[in-house]
Amino acid sequence: MKLIFDIMSLKDFIKSINLRDTGLFWKDYEARDENNYKKSEGDINLIADFTEYSPLHNGHFHCMKTAVSKVPNSIFVAIVPGLFERSGRGLPYILSRDVRAEIAVSVGADIVVEGPPMGIMGSGQYSLCLARMFQVLSTDFIPRGYKPFDGFDNILDRITMGHGIAPKPYKIVDMDTGEILLEDKLEEDNYVIVSFSKSLKKIGFDFKDKFIFVKRIEGVSGSLIRESIVNNSLEDVKSMMPPETISILKREINKNRAPLHNLRLDEKIIDNVNNLSFKELSNLNFFNDELANKFIEFRKNNSFKSIDDVLNILPYGFSTNFNARVLSILENPIEKEVISEYIKHYPSVIRILDYKNEDVLDLFKRKINNENISLF
């Protein structure tokens, strides 16, 4: 379902994406009781990696190559989110997911499937969706990049043993033994690993000996890459990304389809905060009565005219990620009960964003033995 257009502004482009994805979300939601997942029939190993690829850089490429080198008789499946094009931090992606999938295949991925709509979910919610996807894909191996530090090897060893590890405020706990493994918080990449093990444990997925932990490489800066994309100076960071990423990035910029990461549907957000009722606001995912009431109180004497007006009434001290998620939810106002039901039956469809060739696609279909597969 790739968008067809001639010349349009970036704003029009993201509007068209949002309109398409809204339709896809509700179609998936309505199909949630039609799951036909069966036991895997394929004998090939399936490596599944969840990565946002915004954009795909040498760190992602290194993780992919390392995993494939360790499991040569395999197909590599990248899980790339997702509907509404918002990250787990609630921030817009640089490129649309079909382009991010194209880059992944161009550097070696065999199949790219669509991940969950992370931007309208909390971290625990989308982690649970990802765990369900890995289960449905009959995943044999899971590569994850990590940043080493003293004591983290013990945590990784526990995960290799199949233990769930729960991240709690300033302590990391082994769910199987109850032991406190670390009295501190984790950096983002390392936090994702332990949080994911918790979700896999929660759904009963046996991940013993499935993880392939890959030490993060040096010399890659996401912030410098994003800055170079905004300034159209990709040559400054060409050592940080595969040439395929740079080539496709240049193409998308020239066709006025990138960068997208600083763009939001401002008018839609403003319209929603000015017109949704108290009940409609309080029923949104991530919202509660207190937050909804802040919007209603502001509207008694004013109307929202800008995104800054919206951000200024959010509770002081909340994280930037929380604020970004609120904006993403206001772009796509879906009730929390709908989101909960959506997660419970996720994935209702395995949507393939891109694939290497027809032979690989046939291997993938036999491996996962699933009737609910669609091509994007």
C-alpha cells in the first residue's frame, strides 16, 4: 500500500500517511479475532530483530551481519515499526517505514515486517506487542546490541538462561529467582533488552539460548546523523552509515519525502485539544482525568492556537518522551480500551513491508505457517 503521488509538500505527505495508517489500524482492529496461528513447519532458522532504523546506520548493520554470521542457515527478519510513523519515544521517524524497510533489505535483511504503532503506546505496551510478534514468527534467534559495563554480563547471562529480568526504579530484578542484580538504572539500549525479556517471560515464550548479544560499535552518532540530514550534509557522516542508506536518503530528500522527524500534524492536534470532550480526552491512551481536566480548564478562557500552548499545560517535571507521546496520541486519538484490546490480539495480521525475493518469501511463509499475512 505504498503511496502514489506526483508532487506534494512534506506536510501533505505526512497527512496522506496518517490517513492511510488510520484506515489500517481500524482494519487490523476489526480483524483481531481472526488469528490463525499454527505451529511452525519450516526447518530453517529465523533470526528476528526489532530495530527502528531511523535511519539504518553502521551499528544496525554490524548487529545484522554478526547475527547472520553466527547462524548461517537462516533468514533474517527485521521488525520495523509501524503505524502512524512515531517511535516509542513518541517522536516522528526520519523516513516512512516502507523506505526504512527498503534500506534494510538493500543491506541484507531477507524480510521486513511491520512492528506495532509504538508512538501511541507506553513502553510496556509496545514491548508486549513485540514479544507477541516474536512468538508468532516462531523466532529462533534474537540479536540485540548492548553497551557493556561492569555487572551487565551477569544480567545478560541470566537472560541467556531464559530468565526474565524486570527493570524497576533504580534496581534490576531476576524474575525467576527474585534476586536484585543491579541497584541502578540502565541506559536505553540495555533497558530495552531487559524490558523485552520481561515481556517475553510474561507471554510464556521460551527464549533460553535465543539471544545473540552484540557489543555496540563506536563511531556512530544518531544525533550527528539527524543533524546532517536536516542540513543536507550527508557527506559529513558517510562513515557512519552504509552507502545504501545514504543513497536512499538522498533520493527521498530529492523527492521531497524526507526528512520527516521534525514534522507533526499540528492542525489535527490543535483541533482535537480544542474540541474533544472531557470524557473523550480522559479515555485516550496515556491520559487520565487530571490531564484531561487541564485541557478543559484552559479552554474555559482560551483556545489552543499552537503546539506550545499544548506543551505548556502538561504537568511540570514530566519527561520529554511523555510530552512527545501525548502529542502523538492527540494526532491519533484512540481510546485506551481499544488499545488494550488491540494489544491483546496483536498481531492480527503480519504485514510484510519488503522482502529480498520470492524464494525467500516462500521460505518465510512456510516457516511461520500463518494465514494472516499481507503485503504492504
